[in-house]
Amino acid sequence: MNLTTPPPGKLSDLIELAIADARKLDRNHYTPMWWTWHRPSNKDGKCMVCLAGAVIAGTLGCATETSVDIATHGRNGPESATITDVAWRRALWALDSAREGDWLDAFQVLHHAYPKGELYDMLEALPEPAHTEFNDWNTLDGHLESLATRVRQLRKLDL
């Protein structure tokens, strides 16, 4: 896994990276599944990935046969690789919060604090993306389109 390049520091850039990585996934080798990070499937041989898992597969270059945990050492499964870089671990957790439309938690995970004042209210008012619990390519595509709209809204807030 390539953890040498740091993750984007802005939420909009991070989500844009995830969208690009998800759109590049080989549909013959991956299955979108909102509830799992990056795990080979026993039934069809494809690798199941969530939004953060698309970054694990794409930008981080993890092989399809590798199961990945985002936990800290000692809390992951024995057969799983662990994201050891703290910045990437935080970025992947932020993506999971963004996938759910929990913009305040996504911001907090990236910046170690919640936004203040008007920015807090604007983030709280930002609608959640469509199809947050995607489990096929059609719903993932809808989710990605919805996230692209949220990226434009986040950029207006300079996030």
C-alpha cells in the first residue's frame, strides 16, 4: 500500500479524490458495498469497497485480494492489513462520515475540531448525499453524482 503521499487536507478535495477513484474502479473486479472498507468477497471473487475503499484501492493501490481495516494495531482482524498512517486513517474516516452525510463529523475528523459559528450551521444544513447505503453500481453512481454536487457546495464554503 502506498501511504507516502499525504491525503488532501480539504474535505472537498478529499471527496473529489474518492469520487475519481470510485469512477476508475474496474467493475469486473470490484463490488460497491457501503458497509465494508476493502474486502475480498467469498461468493464472486470480487473485492467489496465503500467510498473510502475506493481510495484504498485507487490512490493507495491496495490489491483486490487484500482485506483492509482502518483500526489501530491490535484492534484489527489477524488476516487484515491496517492503515498505519494516522493522516490517511483520519481521511478515510472522514470519507465514511461524508458518505453518510455527517458533514460535521467529517470536518471534525479532518481538522480535530468542529467548525465554529456560521460555518457550523451551514455544514449542519448541507443535505446528505443520495444512496448512502449503496450496494450496486447504479446506486453508487447516483451517490457519486450527489457527492459531486456536495463538493461544489463545500467549495463555496472554502472547505
